[in-house]
Amino acid sequence: MTESYIQYLAGYQKDNVDLNDIKKAIADVQEVDEEHGAFWVSVITDDENVIEVNKEKKLSFIFQGAESRYHAKDWNEVVELFTLLINEEFEVIKKKITITV
């Protein structure tokens, strides 16, 4: 059974994330102050797989204990990466951002 959750630095948290949650979070992050301008989504399978993004489109990834950073070219790319995450397509994400585990 896969678990997922989304959390904002401002304190908002929700379980069972879908694409609408991610799109809302992106819109919210673009409008908040710098201190709270980030959110992350975690998908837990055998390991916890996390993507965090801030309002500058800088992403941090944690997959199977390996960490990486990436700067997305636009918000569409951010949506694409989070969609891959919630669809558990971790290997595709790793190839896109060159994580080696």
C-alpha cells in the first residue's frame, strides 16, 4: 500500500495527494513570502521518496536515501516531476535529473 502526503512550510498538510493538490500548492507557493515559499510531497513505498520545491523552482529530491538538487526551467516541468512522483515513476525521475543510487 502506497502512502503519500503534501506539506507546506506554512504548516498545511494533507494525505493521499493527487495532481489537483500539487497544482494548488504551486499556485499557493507563488504567492507566499520567502520564508514559507516551499512545499514537498512524499510518496512512501518501500522507501520514502520526496520532492521539495521552492518558489524559484529549485527542487530537492530524496529517493532511496540518495539526495539531489535540480532547477526546473518552468512550472510545467515542476508539475511533470510531481506527476511522475505520485505515479511512482521514480526511475524516470532519476533519469531526468540524473540521480544515481
